[in-house]
Amino acid sequence: MKIKNYIITALMLAMGFIFHATIPGIAGMKFDLLLIFMIMAIILNPDIQNVIVSGLGGGIITALTTTFPGGQIPNFIDKIITALFIYALIEIMKNFKNDTIKSAILVGLGTFVSGSVFLSTAYFLVGLPAGFSLLMISVVIPTCIANIFMGLFVYKAITIATKRAITH
């Protein structure tokens, strides 16, 4: 992998970290904005090495900044699984032409997988503050919807920035 790609991935994870660390949690849960940037890093460079780096980096960062009691291991596990899921989905969607819609699908499904894996892992390791179904409906689904819109905004900003960087 080229050093340029590592730098882009590092920048994506750093921006995700800033958003993840500054957005307050609600009742021990917080929207995982780092996830959007991790997915964008994978979209920008869908190389298996980058996927692993992004998943590990995202997992470490969210484990360090989680507000969920005992959420360190579930965060780490969910980011690695989600990164690999996104990679597989990108491979499946290779012939899909509309990159904007593709990014929305990747962010939406990635958020759903991440939330599901996080809650499942947390359930078995440390327990949940409410029922699994209630948390899926009240946290994961709204986060999926919010992340789709925020992900489209971030994707558009990245697209504009990369076009300008190439032309200058």
C-alpha cells in the first residue's frame, strides 16, 4: 500500500476520532461518527491492507473513547467485523455505477452491522442497559438513518476535495 493511502486513512480516522470524542453520549450510548470516516477510508482505498488498518485503528479509537460501560472490547470487535463486511460489500457492488448511492448503502448497512455486532458482543460480555430489541430500535436504527445523511455529506465533501486536489 502506498504511503499516500496510509495518510488518507490516518486523516479519515483522525477526523472520525475528533467527531467521536466530542459528540456526547446519551444514557451510555453515542452515535458512532468515527464509523462514517472508517467506511470512507475503505471506500477511498478498498485494499485489504487498508481495510485491516482501518478496522484496527477504528476499533482502538472507539475503544478508547466509548461511553458505554465495558464497551471497549465490543467496540474493537465490531469495527474489525464491520471493516471486513464493508470490503466484501464493495467487492459485491463493484459494477454498481452510482458512487453516491453506493456510499449511502455502504454507510447504512455498515452502521447496521456495526451496531448489531456491538450490541451482540456487549450483551454476552458485559450486559446491556436495556433490551436488545429496544436498543436496536432506539439507537441502531436512528444511527443508521443519521449516518446515511451524514455519510452522504462527508462523501460529497471528500469528492469535492479530491477533485480539487487533483486539478491543482
